[in-house]
Amino acid sequence: MVNHAQSLTSGPAGRLARKLIAGNWKMNGSLAANEALVSALLSDLSREAAACEVAVCTPMPYLAQVAGMLGKHGAAITLGAQDVSAHAQGAYTGETSAAMLCDLGVSLVLVGHSERRQYHGETDAIVAAKAQAALQSGLRPIICLGETLEEREANHTHAVVERQLGVVLQALGAAAAGLIVAYEPIWAIGTGRTATPEQAQAVHASLRAQIYAASSVSAKPATLLYGGSMNAANAADLLSQADIDGGLIGGASLKATDFLTIIRAAGRAGAATLLAGASST
């Protein structure tokens, strides 16, 4: 267990300057709606977002469509998927392997989203196996974890997320270097509620300390995202926290104006981190 009494925040020089904003469309979209949304994003990504990596995690049937649109614009937006199989191939009807995702130009993949855990019974061990499969094929997994409202009210937040992350770290070993983790408090997903910046920061700092405590992964900075109803109104405050390196965005990622507002907030936060790092050297 991490000692939460110690200072866990990173100084400006230790923070990742380039934020990551990943949109999770969940089970939403259509050919026409996707084209309109992606076109709006591509046409309005500003210089302010230069310090920010932008990704969209689309439903499986639309990966090829979105890949085709993004391919015409270089690396302005990274393509992500919402799930991956732990198996490489075989008789697993309905599953999608990491190699298949790579064939479609996917770079990122969500692993262990709370809805997969809740509705599909995914355990910590399954999440770790999926992360392994993704990494072995060259994908960057975004490991999702978080606590329920009951667990938070019982003051079990840190124990829950550290357990979830610990299984992944043990399974991946040195391959976990540079891991992307999304803290998504279940009680704040799709409810309109969100953790305060201070609450989110406390959990992110704990997770960063846990990752760095694993000697095999301490050489490369981890990327920690907040995924609990980040929106256009609260993004700037959340992204200004010392250990929040970006966001996993749900409903707001389906609205071009809102998503672009979050991206710009991330770009400003990234620029501020770069400036702080330069002034401290």
C-alpha cells in the first residue's frame, strides 16, 4: 500500500508536458455523424493544441471509416479502439485481436473500462491479459480503473485502484514502462458528477507513486488521465493539477465544440508546464 501521508506530487520538471486527450465515443455514432464530427475536429485543431495529443476511440464497425478520414491529415488525431481480445486468434466469436486493430491503423486501445468490468464481468486478471496482448502487437493500452460510490464512501478508493493497477504492473513487468492509466471513478461516469480537482489529483498522485515504486517501470514517465465526466467547464481546473496528464472524455467527445474546448485547455496546460520547466532549469 502506498503511504498517502508523503508528498506524491511531481514538480514542473517531472511532469509530462504533452497532454493526451482521448475521446471515448462508446456505442454511439453513424457513418454520417462520424464524418461530420471528425471533419469538424480536423478543421479546427489549432496551434494551441500542439502540446496535446488528440485521440478518438470509436466503435469497432467505424474504425476503418475514421482511419480513412484521419489518414488524409497526417497524425493530427490518433485512432483508438474501445476494447481488444486477450487472444491472438482462434475460435473466439465476436472478439477482435490486437493484430486486427493494427491492420486498421489503430494505435491506442481502451482496456478494462468500467463498463466492460461492470457489464461483461472483466476481472483485473482479464484486464492485465488484454494489456499484454495489446503491447505485444505494438498498441498502446489505456488501462482504466476506478472505484464505485460505495467504495469511495467507505474510504476504500486508494485500496481499490491500487489493487487494480497492481495486477497490471505485476503482469507486465518492465513492459509497463510509459504506461497510460485512466482513473475513472465509476460514480462520476455519465452522472454529471465529477471528482473535485483535489480529489482527482490525490488519486493520480497515488497511482504515479505506485508505478514509480515498481523499479522495472520507473525509467519512463507514466501518462495519467482523468476519466470521470471531464467536460468543457471543468477541464482547465482538472488539467492544471500536478499529476493529471490528460483526460479520457465520454459524452463531451461527441460534441465538436466541447471536445475542442477541452483540447485547447490541455494545450494551454501543456504549454504552461513547458514554461514552468524551462524557468526552473
